[in-house]
Amino acid sequence: MAEPIIEVADLWFSFNGHPVLREVNLTVPPGDFLVLIGPNGGGKTTLLKLMLGLLEPDRGVIRLFGQRPEKAAQRIGYVPQNVQINKTFPISVRDVVLMGRLRTGKLWSRYTRADRIAAQDALEKMRVWEYRDRRIGELSGGQLQRVFIARALVSAPDALFLDEAMASIDAQSRREFYETMKELNRSVTIVAVSHDLMILSSQVKSVACVNQQLHYHDSGEITEEMLDAAYHCPVELIAHGLPHRVLSRHEAS
Amino acid sequence: MIGEALQLEFVRNALAAGLLVSVVCGVIGTLVVVNRIVFLAGGIAHAAYGGIGLAFFMGWPYAVGTIGFSVLSAGLMAAVTLKAKHRADAMVGVIWALGMAVGIILLDLTPGYSVDLMSFLFGSILTVTAADLWQMGGAGIVVLLVVTYYYNDFLAMSYDDEFARLRNVPVTFLYCLLLGMIAISVVMIIRVVGLILVIALLTIPPFIAEKFTGSLRAMMTVSSLLSGLFTIAGLWLSYLLNLTAGATIILVAAGGFLLATLWFEISRRRGGHRRPDTASYR
């Protein structure tokens, strides 16, 4: 079997003395499209940041490509939850994407020709090349989202991490987004966090519910047991056609 | 009349000091504004007063005491703000006040003390010597070299520090380096406008420049130019009207800020400012 992209073993994490994650075990094989779902405050984003090496676990082991996360930094791409940060910042779309090409020892403020070509490729791939010289604050939510995905892809990563990628896109753009993800998933392993169950489209290959503990399901569906365990409330599953839909029934009760 | 003023060595020195400080102000002020650490920079500036007190008490040269003390307080603030981010502002406030109090007490304890306090509070640009100019020039070159060397890293840290960390940018080191450079800049700026007005010269030009520029590099350049313009205009006005130089420079800067804001708002209302393209992928 191929070497797993991500391995998490017996992971524990607490914040200010409050347990956030406990006994988390997870193995992500190459080519997977894993979605982490779960209630707000359940620890999805925390788990993602632990996997990226942005947080240190209390206990347990995290390996990306068999290495410590910070050693694997050049092989991963990351799209953060809030793409609306720093909207007044004087920076062009192109310079935001070039940021993805930063690596240790690249100083005297120089990007190489290869960096610039990679940035153009990523911007064209995400269909935002025409906005390259715009100030970042002039873009709409959907355009911003694409620029941030381009920034994550510009280093040609083997794994892509998305945190609440749907938060700033409207419904119409979602199908386009899924198409892009589907295409990317041919060569890139994807891990996406979503509190929006709608993300579970036909492209998703596995699902994990995170609510302090992690419940893993190796197909793109959620089982009722997983939702019970994760949400501790009755949830109704509706699945018809593609993409699958999963709706919750919170307000009624 | 201007030619007559330029005959005087102290006027020439004042102009040179103003221009040197403007370059540093533009570059460091830009980083201060985009990183939202204006309050912290104010803390370093005021804590530097402790250094002035220390220099007089120990009989050291003024620059040694102030640079030492502001680098020390900058280090303390770096440690505090990195450790307890949510309490950072309160801690900065404490260090701010503590530094000033130490300065005042040390001056109390200095025998035969008779220094003009006002010159530190409001600047003493008209007493800048050639030796001061060499010090300022040296500090300015160091700041420019460091910022050029780490430009992309500073840009990434300022825009999105989390992503910068993920790209192995040494964010913590750069943050400490930035605070150190603020400390050195603050000591230079105190000569020109005094410690009470440091914040104004450090933030007004970048704040104007931010509205009209599209990159951090351009923001630094425009800030430096604006800062130079305000300094020269302020000096000239203070000479003409016989006013305190530092305060006049800040008044000119504030006037510039008001005009720039008005102009920006008017041109935006008229639609002269480019709106986001919303045709596709909205």
C-alpha cells in the first residue's frame, strides 16, 4: 500500500485547560478527498491546524508524508477559513499568490522567473489571471476564494487543506467550486473542513465527524450513528441524486 | 529668505536630519501601521524616556541610554505580546508608564540636573550636530538593508502571519526584529519631533499612503516622501512664524492627512475609484 499522506495517532489537544480533541486517530491515503464535519466548537479547525503544524498537540503523533508537519511545509497547500482578512492591505492579487512560493533562504526580496510562471499558471487555472494587478480588497468573496486557492496551489502541493472553503461563496458558485475540486483531486489529496453539510457532494471520498473525538467513514456518506455521535441531536438524512444532500432538522424541535 | 536660512549650519543640519528620519519613518511606519502595532510603538517611544533618565543619571551619552532602554523595552514587549496576545495592550500600557516613571525618578536623583526636558518631549531638531547626523545615517542604512533583505517575509508576515508560518517564514524572529528596528527609529525620531509626537510622524504618512498605493513597497516610498514633505514644510513654517519645530511638523502632517482623506472620499463618491469587477464568479 502507498505511504499515507497523513497519519494521526492518539492525538490529544486542550486549550486553556479545556479538552478540545481526544484520542484522535486518522489515516489519510493518497488521492483521498476527506471532509471533516461536526458542530461548531467541535474541533474541526483545530484538528486541521494541528495537521498543518500551526498548533502543537498535548500528546500524540502527527505525520505528513511520514515527516513532522513543519518539515513537510513545502508539500502542502492551505486555504484559510477567513479570506476576508486585511482587506485594506496594499497588496496585489499577484503578490498574494506569490506568497505561496516563499521558502526558507529566499531573501533580498527576489522571486525567480519560475515563481512568476507558477503564479500565472495558478491564477489562470483558477480563472482570476485578469485580476492579477487588482488590489486584494477590490475582489468579491468568490474571487477572493479563488485567489486563495491559487495561492495554495502555486507551490504544486501534494496535499491541499481547506478550512470552511464554502463560507464566502454563494450557492451558484458552489457547483463550479466542486468541479474545480474534482479536477484537483485527480492529482492532489484534499482535506476540507466544513460545518456546512452541503459540501458532501459526489466528489467526496470519505467523511469524518469531529466532536472532541473523531468518527471516520471511508465513503462519501454519513451514517446516522456518526451524526448521533458527533452532534448529539436527531438529524435527518436526505440523499437524492447527485450531489447527495444532508439536511439537519434543528429548528423544528 | 530661504537662502538666508540655509546659510545657517543648524538649519542645514535640521533639514538633513528631517530627511533622514523621513526615510526611516516611511519604511518602519508602514510596517507599524499594517501590523496594527501603533500602540506598541507608542509604548516603546514613551518607555525610551527611562533611557533618557538613565543616560543623565549615569553620565552616559544620550543615544546610548535611549537606544539601550528602548531596545530593552521593545524586547520586553515582544516577549509579552507573543506570550499573552489577548492581554498585550494592557501590558504595553504598563511598560509605557513604567518607562516614563523611571525616567522622571532618575532625573530627580541626578545631582545638578538642569537639562531642558521640553527638548525631549517636543524634539530638538535645531540642535542636531554633524555627529548626530552620522548616527542617524548609520541607523537609517541598517533599517533599509534589513527591510530590503526580508521584504517578502515581512510582507507575508504582515498580510497573513499564519500562512507565512506555514511557508517556514521565521515570523517570531521577524516580529522581534521589527520591534528592535522600531526602538532604533524611535530614538531617531525623538530628536526631530520629541517622544510625545513620535506616533504622529510614524503613522500619519503611512496612513495617507495606504489609501493611494497598491503595494507595501509603494506605501513605504510614498510615506517617506510625504514624511519628508511634512518635515520640510513644518520646519520652514516654524522658522517663519517662530514656532516649536516638532509640533509645527506634526500640525502640517495632520493638515495633510485631513486633505488626503477629503480628497479620497470625494474621488470615491465621484466613482473615480475603481470598483471591484463583479461580472463573473460573484
